[in-house]
Amino acid sequence: MPSPLQFVPEDAKLWTDSKGRPIAIAEVTIRTIMGMFLLKPTTENTDLILGVLGRAQKRYDFELYAYAFLSNHGSYLIGVRSTEHMSQIKCYIHGNIALELRRRRNCSWNGKLYGRPGRSILVLTDENILDRLRYICANGTKEHLVTEPRKWPGAHAARALCSGNHDKGTWIDRTQTSLRALKHKSKRGHPPVVTKTYNVKLTKVPPLAHLTDGEYAEYMKTLCNEITADAAAERQQTGKTVLGIKRIMRFSPTHIPDGEDGSPAPRVHCWEATIRRAFIAAYRAFVEAYRIANATLRKGLAGFDFPEGGHPPVSCRICEAG
């Protein structure tokens, strides 16, 4: 089944970022191929993922509200200014995580890292933004891997959100490392790798932007406590147990878990039926117009525009740049 087209219409830009620019809110998810534990929450992997997130923020200037990367999937909530902006963020984050993971000496997998392209789903109401914030923070706890969100050892926003601090990660500057290797050619040994440390800056979600930093941290502590209590109540009713960090770390990165959830993702996160139906109708009209424009492009015809809310294929943008 083909991935849905990326679609960020002007009507979805219901909020503004800290610089006053109109933005839409999107939840982005990525999953490893066959659900393998390639994103296993080791110290190295966590540092890598946080470094890529911080570098992406510096490069593409976007607001990040929450993130959680488990062993075989990751999700994060962001503010985007356009479809192209969202595409740039996703490609940069997912591509660099994959590239750096495969460069690791102890990496036992050299094949495709992700099972599908990253999926972005727009969020259209304040209530749904808070729901997605809770959902992302619950990753790791709702699956009964750990007892509470702040105990997940990998890249997870819960600790930073509750403390008001920022996570930090390491970015490996491959350009500078390569230049240093050229200068070091005549010398013995390997040149040191050039690294930079980046903060992963979290921003308050738009519905709670009016809170002070302290009030927002208290809100997140309460949210995490509720997630912890709900998971504990479910375990009491079902008899499930917590897997625990020690057992999580024993799994091989190429381990394939049983019972992966294959339920389809929603087209949009919105509980308001009227708004949801209007968005889906607009998306279908956009898809039809996009197909016509793409077919026209392939025929080599000119004098047409791609529909608003999306962006042309890479081939079209390369032609325009030329």
C-alpha cells in the first residue's frame, strides 16, 4: 500500500510558533524493518538520536514538543510551516539516524533500517494535541516495558519535560572529520572524529503556552504520574508484568518481536467529526489534483502548478532549479 501524500493546507496552520509564524502540528512516526530492535536504547544510540534531533532543530528551525524512541519505533510531535518544511525535517532526522547506526562498528545489520517512510499525521484541535502529547509520553510505559515514562533509558522527552531541562546529544561532523582525515593521511593512526554537542530544545505545546515554565513542568509531572497509575491498574487487571530495563538490554538489535500491531494509522488526529470530514475531503481533492499535475509533468508539459498544501516531486524541483 503506498504511503499517503504529505499534505499541510493553510487551514491546518491554526497556531503560531514563538516567532509568530503560522504552523501546523504534526505527529511523526517511524518504525524499523520487521520491527527489529535496531533502535535499542543503548547509551550510544540515545546520544546519537538526541544529537540528530538537536542538529535538525538548528538546521531547520522548528518547534519540538515531545519525542520518544523505543527499540523498534520512534515518534515525535513538531510544529511545521509547510509540507516542504515537514519533509526536510523528517528526511534529515530519519536519514541521519539510519546512516550513523549503520556506521557503528558493532552494528550487526547493514540492510534497510526502516520498514516504510516516516508517517506524518496532522493534529487539528487543542484537545488532540494534548492527547498526542500524552500518547508520546506514555511510550515505553503503556507497553509495560518500564513502570513510568521517566525510567525509559533511551531518547524520551519525559525526563526533560518534568525537570524543565533540555536533553543533549552528540552530532558527528562527517565533513570536518573527512577534511581532518585528508590532512592526517601521511601520519600514523586514525584522526579524531569531530563532534559537536547539541541541546534538544523542547517547547510548550500551543494549548499550554500560557503556562510558566514551572507550571508546565508540574503539568508534565502530573501527566506522567497519571500514565504510571493507568499502566499499573491495567497490569493489576490483566496480570501483565513489567519487562524491565535489564531484560530490554539483553535483546539483540536484530530481534523480531511477536504480535506487532498492524492496525492502519488515521488520516488525521481530530475528534471533531465536522473538521475531520472537511480535512479528509480536502485531502482527497488534493490527491486527485496532485495526480493530474504529476501525470502532466511526466508527459513533459509545462504551464501548470502543483496543488497548494503539498510540494512537487524531487524530479520537478531539480528541473526548476536547473
